[in-house]
Amino acid sequence: MSDWGTYIDRQIRKAMEEGEFDNLPGEGKPLNLDEDESTPDEMRLAFKILHDNDLAPAWIMQGKDLDHKIEELLNRLRRSADSYRAAMDAPNATANTRASAARAWQTAQAKMTASAAKINQEISVYNLKVPAGVTHKIILNIQREISRVMQTQ
């Protein structure tokens, strides 16, 4: 398969170099994506109304909300890990300071694990709602993310 991909890439590059894609109709103009030929006729008006009002079907909005929640959780995880490392690596850190930082890090991990479990429940519900052919969201593996953030320096 990769041989075909390489061959096709070479053919496209060759055509571009020879100017075969120059002066095509609509060149330099934005694509008009308002008309989607794959949208059934009976759904076009509904989709147009949603689009014109910056709305989307519920499952799309839920997917965006999940993406936002996941990103927020991962940002909290990175900030907590950075704080933990800074406290542990501080040149003037005492044993008490380090112990306090370790407790705070353990608490943060527990809270984020609980938050990830809630998000994973929402992901499971989302995956049941999306139409056939739409890629499902992957369950968040918080332990892997914790390991990943602790390896990053």
C-alpha cells in the first residue's frame, strides 16, 4: 500500500511541477462548503438553519465539550506535575516541603483520576450516540498520561 502512496505522491508532485494545477477554476478563492452533496435533500434545510446559527447536532456539541474537558484535565495534570517537580527540585527545599509536595501530588492524582473516570463515562455515552461512520473517542488512560507527564522535563 505504501508503494502506491509513494507512486501517487510522485505523480502529484510531477503534475504540480509541470503546472497542471495552475489556473484551475476557482483558484485562490475559498471553497464553498455550504452545499454538501452527501446530505439528504430532506435534511438540507435543517443543516442550513443549524449552520447559519452557529449550531450543530447535539452529539457534535457533546464531542466538542468532551475535547475541552480532556484538554482542561491534561492542562491541570501538567501544571500539577510542574509544581511537584519544582518543589522537589528546589535547592532550598526542606524535608517537610518535599513531603508536603508529595502529598499534594498524590491528592492531585487522585482527583484527576476521579475526573478522568467521569469523563470516560461521558465518552462511553458519546460513542453510543454518534452516527455510524463517525470515529469514536478513545477512553482517557489517566495513568498513562500521568506517566507521560512525569517523564517530560
